[in-house]
Amino acid sequence: MSSQVLVKTALLEDEAATVALGQRLAQVLVAPIVIYLTGDLGAGKTTFSRGLIQGLGHNGAVKSPTYTLVEPYELEDIEVFHFDLYRLSDPEELEFMGIRDYFTDKSVCIVEWPERGEGLLPAADIHLHLKYDNTGREIEIEARTHAGRALIEKI
């Protein structure tokens, strides 16, 4: 990690607060950007992703790509790729699906369970870690690049 590291923590009271944070990030986001999402099952990774993707302009459902590994969303000026690597049995599978082709100058790549693709994924600009906090969630947002730092300073 570089000297650009910046960490913010927030409490998310409920699902609506998790979606709202994703929508706030969407308002300041500029492609290209790589976002890692980590946390236990059910911690809110896909809920956050839904807020972000809908905040970027997608009208409709946002489903977890658990079985397909990636769900693409073509929006007006950007391409959004939502990855869920939970069921990935070997990182080499990412090579077979052409993983490098998804990370372009006009893409927003949201990666759930990035540790399962370690070594084949580009580094994250921001890494969000969600964990349970009583009935809500705590989110830690870590900027890992200059672009990531610029984003979280705006939210």
C-alpha cells in the first residue's frame, strides 16, 4: 500500500443505510475504479453493490452473481462489472473467463470475495469491509490509491 492510504469507518443502521452509502459513492465515482468488498456471508456486500449500481443509473434489479461469477451492467458512459467470487474454486478460472478484459479505462469493477482471486485481480482503489454490529453493520472504507482517496474524501 502507498502513502495514499486513508481509512474511514461508519455505522450502517440497516439495509437502507447500506444502499444509501452505495448511492452516495456512485455520485462521486469516476471510472476506472476497482472496489473490493469483504465481510462474512450476509454482511451487506451485495446490498451495498445494489445501491452503488443503481446510483450509477441502472434501473432494475441487482442480483448477486454468485453462480455466474460476473454480472455486467452497461450504462450510459461506463461499464459496471459486479463480481462475486465466493464459489470460485481456483483463481485460474479467472484466466479462462478473460478477467483482464473487464478492467478497462471506462469500467467500474466491484469484487466481492476478492481474496479468492488473489494474484489475478488488479489492486483495489478502495476496499470496503463490512461486519456485523448488533443489528446493523460497521463498514470500514480504505483508500489504497490516489483515486480511491479522492473518492472517500468526498463521501
